[in-house]
Amino acid sequence: MYRVIRNLLFRLPAEQAHNVALNGLDLAHRLGVLSAFSPKIDLLPVNVMGLDFPNPVGLAAGLDKNADHLDALGALGFGFIEVGTVTPLAQPGNPKPRMFRLPEHQAIINRMGFNNQGLDHLLARVDQRRYKGVLGINVGKNKDTPNDQSESDYRKGISAVYSRADYITVNVSS
């Protein structure tokens, strides 16, 4: 089954395949069949800086930038999920194409550029989640914010997500 789905997804541009895969996970989760495709995850609890993780394998930021797929991703058994990078205001990110496959290295180059729907959208999605696991939220600055004013964007992001996140990551890469 994996090979069939992979081959179908590889016929699509990388970013489109990314979106199709996430929407497929959501559908499988809503239909209650996602567990049939997910391996049983053994608990291997880890405590880091006062946070209890059910296992040490988590999902990094970038896959679910807007927290639109938290429940489906949470059903896969990750020890934590980090969403974002989110910026104070929505922004489109870099021009397409901006995601590139390197199949011979089983890798992807991501030059998305913090495309996201903004803090308000992410917070609404976080507030609607059923996922009860460890949640990290990754915050960044808007592309149009001058570097000498970037502190303001980081403060907005941190202040907005503080009460909803188990931990916060400040992304200064862009």
C-alpha cells in the first residue's frame, strides 16, 4: 500500500503532494481508519525540562504550519508535535516552486519562506484540537518586518501562543 501511495504522490509536484498527503491523513482520521495504517507505538517516556513526553519521537515544525492537521497527526503516535512556523500576519511565502525532492538521497529541500495563515488562524485551530499530547509552537517574524523591528513580531508571537503551547520555538532562520 505504501508503494502505491508513494508512487501516486510522486507524480504530483512536491508541495501539492504534501497537501494531498495531509488532507488524506485528515480524511483517514475522520473515517476512523488511520489506526489501521499506523504502527503501534511503544511508550518510552522521556522527561525534558519538566515536560513529560510519551516517547522521544516527535514531529518538527514545517509539516503543519497552520495547525490544520493536529488531530490526524496526533493519532500517528508522535511523542510531541510542533506546529508553525507562524508569523503575526498571514503571508504567502516564497514564489513556487519552493519545495524540491532529492529521491536519490531520500530528502526534500524546503524553501517555503514561512508561508502561513498567521497567528489568529493558528490559535483558532489549536483551540479546536482534540490532540492532548505535547504541543510546541514555532514563531517567526513576517518577511516585511524590518530586521531592526523583528523583536516586535517575536514578542507578538510568543505572547499569543504562550498559554496554549507546552513549549515555544523562536525561529530566526528567515
